[in-house]
Amino acid sequence: MALEANERPNQPIAKFESMLKTDDVYFFDAEDFEDIIHHYLNHGKIALAKKAIKISLKQHPDSIELKLLNVEVLVFENNLDAAEQLLDKLQLVDGTNEEIYIQRANIYSKKDNHEAAVTLLQKALGLADKSYDIHSLLGMEYLFMDDFKLAKESFMKCVSFDEQDYSSLYNVIYCFEFLEDFEGAIVYLNDYLDRNPYCEVAWHQLGKQYFSKRMFQEALTAFDFAIISDDSFIGAYFEKGKVLEKLGKYDEAIESYETTIKIEDPTSHAYLRIGKCYERLCNDEMAKYYYYQTVHEDPLLDKGWLAITDFYFNNGNYEKALYYINKALNIDGENPTYWKKGAKINAALENFDQADFSFKQSVDLGNYELDTWLSWASVAKENRDFASGLHILAQGQEFYPESADILYKTAGFHLLANDKINARIRLIDALKKDSEKLQLFSEEFPEFYKTEWTQNIISNNKKASR
């Protein structure tokens, strides 16, 4: 039974939801249905959007706009074949509707055919009266294609249409950063701020660009303006704290981080930065307190556990450092950084077998840093396992073929293994790579450096390089 107009709810959404609770049938204009469906789609209520589409098409079976909303839902749910079939029918009825091309572009994008999606969006652009949304979609397609220059241009057009479109503004700066054009980002943001002097988002982004260029005073000024524009902007206080740390103003940095905690619930990252500041102020008790707060707030934050571990390691308390790195490993045994840190602690405690095992775990989990290979080889040296040390260094050389550090160390290991032929080859290679790093060899293998055999090689290399 349809109700009279004066018996119906006034707002379309309230009216629609009231209808769903009863057996009554309300009539809606097609535009009202569009508003209702957009509302549900924007709020992620897909089931309600589908109900509204089904009812709307019964009341307005010829509405192309409602059918296009049905296509949008089909694409969202990956029913791409059904969506394409419906678009084929709609295109026969209205071949100049830009939304048809937009939805076809979405389908191609879902299929990872981003070039085709761009072609269709450009076609839509030629048909549309309002191109703002299309430029945004084009920007995303260019990002998928790693074409950051064209993506930047598309998002710039979005910002020129709506200077309050902060999502597009962020994307513009992201493109500048990826292109490593920090100067360009600074010029763009300053130009934007000339028109929008109280935009905290732009000031915040400008501060980050200055920070990346180590222009700390300029960054500090930018973050201050962001805070003036919005005194509850947590991100600006946090970034300001990082700048103050770089300037050595640790007390002021602590104040800035503490402000973030007062404005909103505390975060592990704020606690961690405060702890770092207190450690640099040599206030060990407060540093420990905040490091413990860090891991209490977020037990999975690896930087928190590493901060506690480093604190004890740097103070020579290797037993406690080992205790905390083992706690971290119990939480996340797949973290290569934890294993590497554990290896270094075990080496300091002269637990060389455990250090060897920990370095192996770290490498197996993907840590291939140069000092990992060098430190692991040093552990093999302590174990008098020269064959393993040479194998470790050979693996490291695959990742760092130009490293003189590895070559000098390899030469020393060959001498330890009493293999002077290969030692000579590696030492000559190392001297050719970087003769100034010879002191690495002299410091680690003084018993070989001082021999006549080694000095002759060094002397001959000097003569050859003249």
C-alpha cells in the first residue's frame, strides 16, 4: 500500500529505511534514489545500496543513471562480465554518457590494463562537463603505471578545481617526492600557501620537504605555522619534535612530543622519541621509563625493543641487552633485525656459537647488509672456522662485488688458512679497489700486515700505480 505524501518521512534516506522496516511501498524520484544509493556506497553499506538499486529499477526501469550505479556495484564486487554486458546495452542507448566510459575504465583497471583505462578516461574527459573526478581517476591510473610525472599533473588539476582537496594535494607531493624533486615540491607548496595561508596540511607538507633537505630552521618555521593554523594538529607537533632533535634542542623536542600525548591517546612512537631525547640528555632513568612505555603501548614495535636493547648494549650491560632482544624474538621470531642484534650481543658476550647461529638466521630472513657479512665472518674467525669465514665472505661479495672491506678481510682469512696464493690475489684486488682502506687489514690482521711478504705486495702495488 502506497502512503500519501503527508504521511511519509521527509528525508529520502530516513524514508527509505522506514520503508524497509514495513510492508509499505514508498515512491521516490529517481534523483532521490541516486542520493540514497550514493549515501550507502560512500558509507560502505553495499547490501543496502543493492536493495535500493533493486527497488529503484522497479520504479524507474529506464533510468540510465540508476543502471550505471548498478554497474558500479557489479564492478566493486568483481562481477566484471555482468557489468560489461550491462554497459554494452547502455552504450547503445546513450553513447555520449561519460559515466559509461568511466565504468569501462574501472573494469580495465581491475584487470590491470591501465593503459586501456587511461584511454577510456581521456574519452570520458572529452564528454564530461565536470572533469574533476576524471582527473582524480587518471591520476590513480598513472600511479599504477609508475608514471609519476603525469600522475602529478592530473592531481594538480584536481587541486586547481578544489583547493580543499587534501587527498589530491597529498598525492601531488607524493609524486614530487618519488621524482626526488624536493625543490619543485617546495615551490608548489609555497605557491599554494600564497593562496591558502592558513592551510595546516600544506604547512605540514612544506615542513617535511624542508626536513628532507636538512633545512631545519625553515622546517621548524613551517611546522610552527601549521600549529598556528590548527593547534590540535598532532602530526605538526610530532614533526616539529623531530626537527628540534636534529637541532639538539632535546628539552623542547620532549615538550612537542608530550603535546601530542595530551591532545590524543599516547602513541608508542611518541614515547620512543621522548625516550631517545632523554637518553641524549643522559637522563637514563627517564629514558628507560619511556622505552618501557613504548613496548607496553605496542609490543610489536620493533624499534621499541631495539631501543631498550641498544640502551643496555651501549652501557655495557650485555646480559640485560640479551634478555630484551630474546623477549623481542619471542614476539617476532621472523624479524631479521632482532636476530642480527642478538648476534652482536652474543659476540660481545663471547657466545660465538650462538652468535654464528643468529647471524645465519638474520641472513636467511633477508638481512644482506655489508656489516652483517663482515661481522658474521669475524665470529667465524673467533671460532677458528676459517673455511666458513671464507664462505660467508664469498656470499657477501655476491651482494657487494665492489667492497674493498670484504676483499681485505678475505685476504686475511686466506692467510689464516695458510693459503698465500689466494691471499695475494685478494690483497692485490683490495689495494686496487681502495688502497686507503689498507688500515682495515692492518688493524684486524696485524700479525700478517707487518710481515715482509705483505709489505712487498704493498710496495709493488704503489710502484704499479705511479
